[in-house]
Amino acid sequence: MSVIETNTEVMKTDVGNISGYIDNLRRAANEIENVLSALSNSWEGEAATLYEEKLRADIEMLRELTDALAGLNVGTDNARSLYEKCEANVADIIASINV
């Protein structure tokens, strides 16, 4: 049987920290998009079009990555919650044993 050890307080801290990083990435993607919009109003031509297309594709990939990280972070938080419930159940079972 496998043994899984974890510290749910560390998991909780990690989830909070990662949520902050995800928020920062989302804000950065929005800021890059705003800068790109301003730039596209002042730059014309084939190079401008290619640059804008590439940067918009990069922004979309950043958003997809951020969404994937957010999903993993939710999974980590769910795992933490399940570990805590399991530990509480085991503690209740042990406490109910009369010796």
C-alpha cells in the first residue's frame, strides 16, 4: 500500500500564493493587450500586422496556460480539503474507541 504524506497547511499556503501569481498573469495579459491595441493604432504595414498577430497568439497561449494553472490549483485545493476531511474522520474514529 502506498503511503501519502502531505502538509495541508503548506498546500493551503501554496494555493493562495499560486492564486496570486495567476491573477498577476491575467493582469499582465490584459496590460499587454492594451499596449498592443495602442501600438496598432500608431503602426501600420505588413510588419505591424505580423507582429500584432504573433503577439495576440502569444497572449492567447498565456491565457490558456493561466487557465490550466488555475485548474491545477483548484485540484490542489480540492485535494487539501479531502485530506483534511479524511484526517478528521480518522481522528473521530480513534476518539470513539473505548479502551
